[in-house]
Amino acid sequence: MTILKTKLVKPIALFFMATASLFAQEGPTSISISVDEEAPTISKHIYGHFAEHLGRSIYGGFYVGEDSNIPNTNGVRNDIIEALKGLKIPNLRWPGGCFADEYHWKDGVGPKGDRPIILNTHWGEVEEDNSFGTHEFLELCELLETEPYLAGNVGSGTVEELNDWVEYCNYDGNTAMANWRKANGREEPWKVKYWGIGNESWGCGGNMTPEYFANLYRQYATYARNYPGVNIKKIASGADSDNYHWTEVMMRDVPHNMMWGLSVHYYTRTGWPPTGSATKFDESDYFLFMKHCLRTNEILDTHISIMDKYDPKKRVALVVDEWGSWYAVEEGTNPGFAYQQNSMRDAMIAGLSLNMFHERADRIKMANLAQTVNVLQAAILTKDEKMLLTPTYHVMKMYAVHQDSKLLPLSFESPKYTYKGETLSAISASASKDKNGLVHISLVNIDSKKENEIEIDLNALGIKNVTGEILKSDKLQDHNTFDNPDKVRPSAFKDFKLKKGKLKLTLPPFSVVVLEGK
Ligand code: AHR
């Protein structure tokens, strides 16, 4: 018997188990939600945006000028204003990016005819007539009811120039700068809160070492003054993806009370220069981009662990002020304009990224999608008078319910998405409770072929009713075009059952779902 047990019964049992698992449905993924009073709030600023003087982001995107036939308010397209209001965008970063470190703000104020024409050396060497400057941008923010985030020039600008810009925007008095603003048509100061000090100072912003930049930051930040009524939040130019030394030096060498935030940039791309088409890709490309996107976990955790070492009380925010996908430009477009389409793959990247930011909401207080209109992982694309909303837009709109809500920590073990022997976590999830007591759960299934069953125990939350929205499509490559702008759009999600506090649902392949429970 003993012999049978060890030498015979085991192999027979294993044979049956293995055969059974070939046919059996894997059980649902069980997600448990905890209510933790100590959990952080998901800052609405994680839903920030970024608009650079790059390609058709500003000119031909946001800004068509007052004389355009396209309906506009002070030159800004009305359809874009309306669409962005739908996203409740909390902040908008401008004028760059790399452009910020060659931007001299004084060129962009005063009568438009007197503004100098400069060369946009970073982005396609196009001529920039400065017709969209500080007033135009801050008026746009007022129309959008969003906070401006101005990126100051450290690479090629002076300390005085930055100091003057802050004073011009924020001081209500009788100084030369305040009076110049008034003479240019704006009586009240705008009281701009968020100021970036440099951008990618390790690269396009000056090719500096972190040791050198840390000192320069201290100098520039000293003179970016607080004027009555506004305590500004200064954001230091931070690391590129896994440049952990940059974060180490900044946290070590800059007094923490001089820096509200330290930035990091991480793009989902295969390398430099960016490769691969935004819409013509196969599963191996898709898998690779998902893998790059999920690397955000490791990048963020390593920067955060360095920050924790120097700042255990988490006083300095990590600001992911550029994130998104980056592919080769669309065929036939200017290589310097970074114009790309946006497919269901980008919807996955948006859903995954936002969930990853939520999870670290105790440290990440702001993030900015690169970029809002016509550039990289855009939320909106325009062509002459036409405008379309991308899958990324739809995900950001579905997720907007998480803004300023309390994080509800989740625990679960994700099923795997396997491709050619490599595996990734198929499911990403995040939950929060808003001020009105509504619970929202955002779920992403990146598996390109397999649906995934989920079971969520809602008993601790006392939820009686659930509704949902889903973004899904037939093909990974599906995207919206100017002739078919609604091919990909959200619909009501009904594929769930709520019984005795347990919610069971099925997530289709490559889909994003947001549930609301009350
Ligand atoms: O978003 C495009 C560019 O990417 C930005 O100008 C720069 O900061 C980054 O390298």
C-alpha cells in the first residue's frame, strides 16, 4: 500500500489533476477591499494634464486665434474647452517640456504685433510667434476652471526672469511687474500656485549633473517668491525613469521646505528614438508595451523608497509630471511634432497608470498626462474644424470619480496574461470612496484574449446597488478617426451580479470597467 501511495497513487492523482486543469475554468479572482481610516486621499491633481509648445498642441490644437472660423473664446477652441471640462481637469502644465527651458516669458506678453518670433529648436524648428503667451494661457485655465502649473526656465533663463514671472503673475501692488501686467489688460493677479523649476535638467533642460542642479535649484527657488495671498508650490525638475541617483541627490542636497514636489518622467516606450506604430501593431508589440507600462511600478517604488529614506513623513510630493505612451509619429506627419493616434492599447496604459498612481497616493500628489491635445498619448485630436475624443480621454473621464476620494486599499492575486512564455499581471484594480459615500472601483484586464472573472466582497462597505461603465472594443488596434469618431466609446456595464454583498463580474479581454456602488 505504501508503495502504491508513493509510487503509483501520486502519479495517477497528478495525471487526473493535470487533465482536469486543462478543462476546468479557473476560479474567479477574489478582490478584498479594506476600509482604512489612515489611507490617503487620491489627489485630484493626479488627473493633471500637460500642454507644450510642441507640434499641434497649442497652435492648431487648443489655440486657433480669435479670427478663426472655428468657434472659439479668445482664440481657444470651444469644443476643446467643453471636452476638457468633462474631464474636470485639475491642473494644466505649460509651456513645456523641453520648450520651457528655452522659453522667455517676456516674449509672450504685450501687443501681439510686438512679440518677437523665435525658433522652436526642440520641436521641428518651427517659428513661434509667441501669440499664445502668459495671458492667453492663464485665461485658458480660467475657462477650464483648472489650476495653472507654470514650468519656469532654468536651462537658459535667469533667476531674475523667473522671479519677475512670479511677481508678474502673483503680485497685487505698484511694482513695475504688477503694473506691466495691468497695462497688458489684467488688473487682478492670477495667484498661480504651481511652479516648476526647470524641466529635464539632466537633458534638454541643460544637461546638468544632479549635484550641480541641486545647487541651482536652491538658488532659483529662493527667488521664486511668495507674494501676499499665495504660497507657491515649487516642483523641482526630477529624474528620467530609472535615474535614481538624481532623486537621491535632490532629496539629500535640497532642504525639503524649499520643494513642494520633486518630479519624475516615465514614458511607456520601447527606447529612444521611439518606435512602433500607434495603430499598426501585433500582439508581441502589445505585450511589450504592457510590460513597459507595468514597469512604472518598479520605477515609482524605487524613487519612493529613496524619498522615504530622506523624508519619512512624506512632506515632499512625487510629481509624475510627464507620463504616457510614445510611438513613432503617424506616417506623413512632421517627425518633430510627436503626433500619434490612440488605440485600445492606450486605454490600457491610461487605466494601468492611473491605478498605479492611486496605489501610491500617500506620496504621489500630482501627475500630468503627456499630452492633452495632438501630442503623444493625447486625450483629444483635432483636424481643422474636426475634433475627436480618444480612448485615453474616455478612460480619464470614467476614472474622474476617483478625484479627491479616499483610497480603499485592495488585496488580490492577479491572474496571469501569458504571451510566448512570458507573464504579466492581467488585472489591475483600484478603489476609493468619495465625499458623498459613493464607492468607485476601476478595473483593467490587459489580457488580449482571455476574459477574467472577478469576485469582490462588498460587505464591509454596505453596498446595495451597483452600476458600471465599460470601455471595450473588438480589436486591440481599434481607435477613433475623424470619419468614425465614436468607434471606441464607453457603454453601460451590466455583466455582474450582486448577491449577499458579493459582486461577481466578468471582464472582457482588454477592457476597462469603472463601477459605482452605494
Ligand atoms: O512630452 C514631450 C517631451 O518629453 C517633453 O518636452 C520633455 O520634457 C520630455 O522628454
